[in-house]
Amino acid sequence: MSFGFSISRRRCPEDDGRPGALLSNYVENLGSSMMRRKTALALKAARAEAELASRAKSEFIANMSHELRTPLNAIIGFSEMLKDAPRMDDTQRAQYAGYIHEAAQHLLHLINTILDTSKIQAGKLALELRPVPLDDIIEASLRLVAPRAKERNIALEWKEEALPVIQADPLRLRQVFINILSNAVKFTPEGGRVRVHVNAQDDADMVLVSISDTGIGMTEEEVEIAMRPFGRVDNAISRNAEGTGLGLPLAEALVRLHGGRLEIESKPDKGTTVRLYLPRQAPAAGKPAQRAA
Ligand SMILES: Nc1ncnc2c1ncn2[C@@H]1O[C@H](COP(=O)(O)OP(=O)(O)OP(=O)(O)O)[C@@H](O)[C@H]1O
Ligand SMILES: [Mg+2]
């Protein structure tokens, strides 16, 4: 039977009549629209990252200027007093000269730390690797913090023992230990204890050095702050203690440059343990290990 008209299949532009053409065109279009969306998302993420980096940079510069200005003002102020007071007695003159010297030393240390931090961030800090007896480095660092610990009646516990020789940059490794140990002493109230313990199993690639204290400790959020450059946790001790908030992130970056990692376990009012995992063989060019997620 004929109805006098024929049903023609209406074709959409993508349909060229080949079997399956509609589906394959649909998939193709879906694919390219997903790609476009992915690119747009990646662009957005890159923009956010750049914004964050620029904000971090501005914050870094603001902090740095503040930290540099304080000792510089002391140097200018005391040198002006020396210059403008012709009849100053010798004791006072020596005292002012001492303040200037102290502020200049502080400034030099600060500038070196800032330079190290930015060199590491730019991937430009090269390690000078050589075989290093670990016990020598730990003992030298302990000797440096011992006077401060004694002053505050803090016991330094360390079992003398022959430790393995590891491949490291001795100056940089000492800097790591001094930073961590001086934090442990600084953030532990009088009468407390700081202990260094080493776990070096013959068959393990890494040597573990733990530095634990019985100090004020930190919450998880505070540990995160502490690991950032210029990050200082606001508490009764840090408010009165000297510091810029660069020692810990620098130590972490130096350990990573050695191919190791630094972990912190801390509890408020109980204390802090900093664990340093150091490879026996550091990567040849001082290539940093991936940061733990
Ligand atoms: N062992 C610790 N116990 C408690 N808080 C700590 C400890 N170590 C670090 N912190 C916290 O982390 C912050 C950052 O430490 P970091 O060593 O970077 O800076 P800092 O000691 O304040 O100054 P500096 O640049 O002179 O080292 C400290 O200000 C402190 O609040
Ligand atoms: Mg410190």
C-alpha cells in the first residue's frame, strides 16, 4: 500500500550516511570538548599557582625586609650615638660597639640563610659530597648547642658510639643538625631534656637520626606553619626567643638535597621528635628527593 509520500531519514550535519558515522562523530566531538575543558582547567590551575607563588614571593620579601631592617636600625642607632657623643666613657663606648658587632653578625647570618634558601629554591645549591663520619658531625653540632643547653639546665643525651660513614656535604649536614638541635633547646623549658638517637642497620640504605625534646611541642597545623619559610608558631617561648623562621625549612630542604627526608612528630606540651632519614649514598649531584606527599 502506498500512502503517496516517502519517509526520508533527516540527516544531521555529522551524519554522512556511512554506518556508525553518527556515533563516531559524536565521540570525536565529545573528545575535543573534553580536551578543551581539560585545557581550560589546566590554565586555571596554572593561573592560581602563579598567583600563589607571587603572593608567597611578596610575603617572603615583606618578611625579609622586616628581618633585615631590625638589626640595621640597631647598627645605625648605636653608631650614631657613638658618633654624636664625644664625651662617652670607655665602658659605654665598648658596650655600644658590642651591640653593633652583635647586630652585624646577626645580619650576616640572616643574609647567608636567606641566600641559601633562595639558592635551594632555584635549584642552584650544589653539595660537596664526601665520606663523612656521622658521629663527628653530631658531636660537633652538640658541642655548639651545649653552652645554651647548660645555661637553661637542659640535659643533652647522646650515646657515644661508632656510627657509619655516609656520603654527605659535612658543612651542610652540620647546618641541619645545628638548626634542629638549637630548636630543640630553644623550645624546651628549663630542666627539660634533648636526646639524639641513631638507628643505623647494616642492611638499610638510610640511617635514621632522631632528635627528641621534652619541650612545648606543636599541633599538626603548627607543624605545617613551622615548615614554611618565616613560619613561626606564636607561643610563650617563641614570643621571647630570637628567630626568623628559616632554620627548619632550610634544614628540610638540605636533607632533601642529600636524597633524604625530614619528618616531625609533635604533641603540644609533650615534646617534639624530628626524624632525619639520611641515605648512606647521597645522589651524585645533590639531586633533591621527592617531597613526601
Ligand atoms: N623542637 C621544637 N619544639 C617546638 N616548636 C618548634 C620546634 N622546632 C621548631 N619549632 C617551631 O617552628 C618554628 C620555625 O622553626 P625555625 O627553626 O624555622 O625558626 P626559628 O627557630 O624561630 O628561627 P631561626 O630562623 O633562627 O631558626 C619556630 O619558631 C617554633 O615555633
Ligand atoms: Mg630555628
